[in-house]
Amino acid sequence: ALRWVLGESNARSLRGEIMNDVIFAGSDTVKPMGMAEVEVVLVNEDNLLPIEFSEISIKRRLYRSGESEYFINKKNVRLKDIQELFADTGIGKTAYSIMEQGNIDMLLSNRPEDRMIVFEEAAGITRYKTRIKESYRKLNATDENLIRLDLIINEVDKEYKSLERQAEKARKYKELKNSEIEYEKLYTYMRIKHYEGQKSKIDSDLSKYMDEKDELLKQKVDLEKKIEQRIKAVRDEESKIVDIKNNIYRLESEINSINSRIKHLRDRVGDFEVQLSGKKGFLEQLVEKRHTINIEIEKLKKEINATTEIIKSQEEKINNYRKEIDFLDKKINSLVKERKSNNHTINEVTNRLSELRQDLKSAIDNLLKELDNVKMKLVKSEKEKNKSVENVHQYLNKIYSEIDRYKVRIGDIELLSSENHINTFIKEFMESLDKMKDYVDTLKSNFESVFTIQENITQMIFGKEGIHTQKEKIEGQVEELVKREEDLKKRGVEIQSEIENNMARKEEFIKLYNKLNPELARNKEKLAHIKNSLERNYKDLQINDDAIQDTKFDIENLKNKIENFNQDIKKLLEESKEVELKKSRLSDSTKDHNKLIDGILKEINSYESQLEKLKSKIDSITVKASDLEKRETELSIRIKSLAENFNESFNEPLEFYHPQTNISIDEIKQRRDSVKEQIRGLGHVNLLALEELSDVKKRYDYLISQKEDLLNAKKDLDLLVSKTMEVSKKQFIDNLARIKDNFDKIFKRLFNGGKTDLYLTNSNDIFNSGIEFVAIPPGKRMNKKTLLSGGEKTLTAIALLFSIFIVKPSPFCFLDEVDHDLDEENIVRFLNLLKEFTDTTQFVIITHNRRTMEFADIIYGVTAEQPGVSKVVSLDMVEKAVG
């Protein structure tokens, strides 16, 4: 119970097959329990245990479902908390505070590693060893985290480098675009200045020609006015054409910008579609996993239902077995009572038969005596009878003669018929009748005498109170009792047969019950395991469903992004179509204006043909003036168009733009075209890469800092393990030296001499070493511990145990039949040694030795007042001695 409450998890160490065997299974009179519970209360006034309580309650509870609970002072804790509480105190499920035959074998075994556990606990390094194992576990976890982190950093680094290249490209694109704009502005500015210079020169030449022309045109005012009107119309149309061309150029820029945006959006859509494909594949895996989990859940549910049905069936069978066993017990008890009553009745009948046979014997003896008496009486009565018979014959003869005589007289009376004769006859006849009456009375008396003798003899032998009747009555009673005795014995045999049959049936049901009960426990344990598996599958299903929801959300988000980008692309395409349509309309409008100009020029030619005679003198001047005017008009239109385009394209008034440069316009154009070519050479440019690069860089820096933290933590753990191993090694070696010295002293004390030694099998690595010892009793030379006798092994183990107690005393110690192999003298030595440690350690000894019992302060015994139910009784030897 103590080992169990301190965390023992091996059922075989508790003499069971499964852990549920520790739960009370019930008896014939007590129902089984649903759980097992053990609580031990420890006094901690010396603060041996690292907890701020003077009294500590440790409790463990186990349910038939397999669930186990641990409590410290009624607070639910883990098994690990209890193990850490008792570490390095000498208390624990495998510590030296519980010493039984198995521990003695472990101390004396040929495996030094088995003994090392006890010495580690005694040296107080169990806690250090646990910490080192925990540190190694953390180091392994840190290494795994570093590996995973390196993989993540590599992925982020790849993404970072890719975005860095894209960002560099975007930065270069922006720089080139800015250069293109600057060169475009400068080129436009230089063109305007060039056109203004040409226009200024043309204005100067035209002024000269116009003075000369004015004289020649006075005669042709009307025609010139018409021609001027047509020329003005041409100029207006040309101006419109220039505006249209400017608009076409602007629209072409818009189309290029729209196409660039469309290309960028399509690239992003392509990236999102790749991500969407990956998410869909992951979603299919999750859905497949969910299907697998659901199949497993259904399988487990079926197993639960099947197992539940089996358990229900088994419980019904067990209940039926119990009812049948109870019924058979009642029936057997009833038959036993009946058998007892039957045996008692048989005894009574036997005794009565004995009495009746004695009475029958007496009756027969009396009958024989009476028969002898009757025989004597019969001889005497026979004589009297013969005499009476003779008298009867005589008197009968006399009666017959009298009757004959009166017959004659009656005949005579009939003949005489006289009254006298009749009276005489009557008188005589009456006298004769009196005589015959006397004769008859005498006969009667004789007959009565004979009959009385026979009747007396008959009554004496065969009467109600006769001897023969008594004998027959007794024989009847004997016969009746014999028959009853036979019936009772026959019934006794039947009862015994029924009892044996019922006992056999009961044994069969008990075997079935005992066979089925462990199966029921295993099925319940299996059911609990299946339910736990079902619960884990439900949790996995929930996690998988959450992942499915998250993935669906990501897919929906990606679809929305793709849809939004597609909508933007669609809008941009529509916008591009509209711009193209506008451009096409403007091109068509240019053609219309050119046609109109052509028509106007035809009219001018017609007017000029009419004025051909007037122009003979001023043809050259008119042509030159006209060319100059056209050239001036074109230059003005171009200057105006370029100025408006400058204002619109660069959002900056031309009059405020005054660049300082000595570069020629051709070189500026060449540089502008070179920049455009470089921009086209960049291809697709991700303008969002700069922002994405910033986010990835932050993540990359964070991961690097995390890696540095893990490396620092690993370094700290390595340092901690190194220091802990150094401290624990020094502490272990010091305590081992003390234990070695104590072992030598106690061994020589118990054996009155001898040789001992205690050493590490691997002193360089104490955590992977074992403890080897040498114990040679005085007068012997042996190299193997297996050659020690049972008592010598026990004393050697006791010497080792108490040498540990001197260095690290345990607050209490359980010794389970350690004195089993000791003789009287060695028991006295053991008890004297034990007495020296009773001031610091509370000893609980399980023993059958009378000498050890006499040594105890309190004796506890275990008895069973009810079958299958234990009860502890105690006897305080100190109080008894004082009393």
C-alpha cells in the first residue's frame, strides 16, 4: 500500500496482473468497491520534505475505469510532483526506505547497475540526476527547435533574397522612370525653345515679305480675304489635328500604364492561384484525414457498442451466477438443516427401535412364562372340562329322556282327553320343566366354566392386554420404525446426493464467475482504453476541422483576392478598350480633318488659279510668305501643344521650369530613348516588393534573434549540466566513501570480523556506472557473492542498508521479513544494531519471529473477522509493560 501510494505503476510488483487487482473485489457478504484509495500522513516538523507544512498527507485514488488521482494535502497533483517531493529523502517506491526480499536480492545481485539506484538515493543525487535528464531532454528539444528554425530561416532567407532582387528591380525602375520623366521634361522644354527660336527667325523674315506683299495684295483683297479665310480654316483644322495628336499621345501613355498594371495584377493572380492550388491540395488532405478519423471514430463506436454489449452480457451472466450461487447456498443450507434433522430423527428412531426390541424381547420372555403358566392351567382345566363334558352328556341324556317321556304322555293325553289327566299331566310337566331347567342351568354352568377357562386363556394371550397382542403391537411398531428408518436413511442418501450435486453446481458457477470476472475487468479496461482513443480521435477531428476551416478561410480569402484582382483587371481592360476606342475615334477624326484641309486647299488652289495673273509678280513673294506663315503656324501649334502637354504630363507650369544644361536636344533624346529601353529591359516589375521586403526582413530579423536566444539557452543548459554533474559527482564520491567506511565497520560488527570493499565500476562516469562490493565473512575465502548463505546474504544486506542510514537516514523504513534467514544469535545482533537507529528512524518490520516481535513497541496484526475482509488489530507493548 505504501509503495502504491508513492507512485508504483507495475501491478506485478504489487502481486497482481493488472492495476485494477488492488481494488476490493468483494466477498460473499460484502459488495465490491468501485475504487481503491490509500492515504499516508507524514510528520514534517524537521522540514525534511521541501514543503511548508508540518504535516503532509499523500493520497492516491484508483478507479475501475483506470483513472488515477494523486493528492498532496487534499490538492490534486501529478505523479511527477510526488516523485520530486520525495527525491533524495530516502523515501520512494524504489528507495531504501522499503526493504524486502526483492530489495535484498537487488543489493546483492550480480548487476552493479541495480545497486546504483539505492546509492544514488542515499548520496542525494537523484534530484540532480533527474535535473540532468530533464536538461538533456530540453537540449534535445532545443536542437530540434534549432533544426526547425534553420529550415524556416532558410525558407525566409530565400524569400528575402527573392524580394530583395525584386525590390532592387523596383527601385531601379523608379529611378529610371524618374530619369525618363526628367529627360522627357527636358526634351520637351528644349523642343519648345528650338521651335520658339525658329519661329522668331520666321517672324523676322515674314515681316519683310509682308511689307512687300501688302502692296501687291491691295489689288487682290477680295481673293486674298477668301484665301486668308481658307488658310485660317486650315490653321484651325491643323490646330485641332495637333490637339488630337496630343490626346492620342496621352491616351497611348494611359494604355501603356494600364497594360503595365494589368501585367502586374496578372502576375499577382498567378501567385495567388499557385497558393490556392496548394491550399486546395492541403484541404483535400485534411478532408481525407477527417474521413479517416471519422472511419476510426465509427470503428471505435462500434467497438464501444460491442464491448458494452459484451460487458452487459458478462455482468448479466455474473449476476445470474451470483443469484444461482446464492440460491444454491440457500438450498444447500436448507438441505444441510434437513440432513441434520433427518439424522437426528434417524437417531431417535434407532434409539426407539432399540427400546422396542428390548420391550419385544421382554414381551416374548413374558409370553413364554405365561404360556408355561397357561399350560399348567390348561392341564388342570382339561380335567375339569372333561368332567364338565361328562356332566353335560349326563344331563343332556336326562333332558332327552324327559322329553321322550313327555312326548308319550302328550300322546296319552290326546287319547284320554280328561281334565284330570291333563291337569295331572300339566302339573307333572311343570315339575319336569323345573327339573329340565335345573339341568339346563347346570349345563349352562358347566359350559360357562369350560368357556370361561378358554376365554381366560384366550384373553390372557390374545386379548387387548394379552401378551401376544403386546408382542404383535411391539412387532408392528418395530416394523413401522424399521420402515421409517429405511425411509429416513434413503432420504439422507438423497439429501447427501442433492447436497453434492448442488455443491458441484455451485463450484461450476463459482468457476464460471471467477473465469468471467477478470474477463469483465479486462473488457472494462478495454472499454476505457477505447473511450480514451475515441476522445483523442474527437480532439484530432476538432483540430482537423479547425484546420479545414482555417484552410477554407484562406482559400476563400485567396479566391476573393483573385476575384478582386480579376475585377481590377477587367476594369482596366474595359478602361483600356475605352481608351483605345477614344484613340481610334481621334485617329478617325484626324483623317476627317485632313480631308477637310484637303478640300480647303483645293479651294485655295482654285482661288489662286484665278489670281494667277495677279500673282505673276508676287508669286515668289506670296509663296515664300505663305510658306513662312505655314511654318510659323506649325511652330506655334507645336509650341502650344508641347506646352499644354508639359503642363498636363508633368503637372508643372512650363514658365516655372528653367533647367540649367548644356546638353544638345539630340543627346537628350538619345538618353531618353536609352532610359526607355532600360525600362523595357527590366520586364515585369513588382512595385509592392519594397513593402513586402520590409515585412520579410522584420520576420527574418525576428527569427535570427530567436535562433540566438536558443543558442544562448543551449549554452546556459550545457553550463548548468556541467556544473550539476560536477557537484553531484563530488557529493556522490564523498558520500560513497562514508558509506564504504560505515559498511566495513557494521559488517565486521555483525560478523565479528571479515573483509569488505565498496567501489565504482566506472569512476570516470558515475551516472553510467554501477556499485560493486566485496563481502567476505571471517574464516572464509570466496570470490563470488552467490556462495554466501541465506543468513550471510541477509546480514550483508543489513550492513549495507544501515551503512547508508548513517550517511542519509530515512524518516521511516519498512523491513519485510529481512530476519527470515537469520538464526537466534544473528537476530539478536540485528535487533541491537536496529535499536541504535530508532531515535532517528521509525521502523516498521513485517516478521514472524517471536524475538523480533518482543523487540517491537507496537504490534499490528491482520485478521479476517468476515471471509475476504481484512481487519487490523494493534497491541501497544509499551503501555502494556507500564500497565
